[in-house]
Amino acid sequence: SQQGEEDPQALSIQEGENATMNCSYKTSINNLQWYRQNSGRGLVHLILIRSNEREKHSGRLRVTLDTSKKSSSLLITASRAADTASYFCATDHKVGKLIFGQGTTLQVKP
Amino acid sequence: DTAVSQTPKYLVTQMGNDKSIKCEQNLGHDTMYWYKQDSKKFLKIMFSYNNKELIINETVPNRFSPKSPDKAHLNLHINSLELGDSAVYFCASSQDLAGGIDEQFFGPGTRLTVL
């Protein structure tokens, strides 16, 4: 399966702490994206990192990509209760098709 | 204004029935998608259309028939519904396919329950 795998499946932290989620995939990619899904809602795009990039920042988000290890990580710094959601990585292995990981469910306790 | 909208939000129906889900995007995007998310939150692409042309059909049973009357709309018709069709169906859109996948904009989802 080309499906990505995310680790951990669930994460619970206190507000103010950092949260790190990891994603691994199996075949070569063009881009890797991270999405957030709040409970009962659609997915929202967070950040896209291209295969020739190693790190990218957006506000409190930091994404790294290691194509040699076929892995990526998403770091959320100074987490807030509003960051409580599921986070998915997605990779494009061929034109027109995104493969999503199984997601990490993050709970941030106030 | 909602960028990607779907109707209905909830759909409860009996096995064997036929139902449709509608999707519209007002972003001017060329590409639209249908995804299925199961109870374990596993999200899988079903179809993608680019300028009304089918690009991806992920071995979905032919009971599922997408229709794109224009590039702003992508509807999903499901015949002879089965229990296993119960899931949340998401519509999404992106600018185009050139150079790889752009970020996708998702609709709010349609929760389908087959009894």
C-alpha cells in the first residue's frame, strides 16, 4: 500500500507544550502536505513542502521532510486548546491523486 | 461565502436505495475530487475530475457514478446502497493538476448512514 503511516495515532498534551507528529510513506513523492480536521468538519490545508525542500515554517508550524528516510514531521509549538484536531499528511505519487495517512488525533488540554 | 459546499450534510437511508450528493465550488478551480472517510478516519480518494473530464477512478464499484455538469460542480450518485457505504463523503477542489497537486479545499462532508 502507498498509504502513509502516522505516528503516534493519538497524542495528548497540555496547553503551551509542543506537539510533534510523524509521517512515513513508501514511494517517491513530488510534494507532501499536512491537513487538519476538526471534529465533524472537512480537512483544512496547513502547509505544503516540496520534495526538494527540507524544512518549512508557517506561524507556529514547522514541517520537516527527509526524502532519504521517506518521512516528515509536523511540529506545533506553544499549543493551544484550539489546536485539538486530527492531523493528516498527504503525498502525491501521481498526478491527480493524494494519498492520506491515517492521521494523528491531537488533544490539547487547557 | 462557502468555498466548497455539499448537500446534504446528513443522509440516512435504507439498503438498496439510490441517493445523490451534490458538490459545488466557487473558487474557480479546474479540479474536483470525491473522498470517502471511514469510521477509523481513513480518507481515500474515489474520483477526480479536471475540467469535467474523469482523471482518477480508484476501483470504486460502478454503483458509484460521478457526474460533472460543469467544472464548478461534481455530484455523486450511488445506486443500490449497501451497509458498507456508510461513511463520510468529502468533496474537494484544487486549482489544477499541472506540476503536481496543489492544496485542496474540502467541503464540510456528507455523513451517509445506510440502515
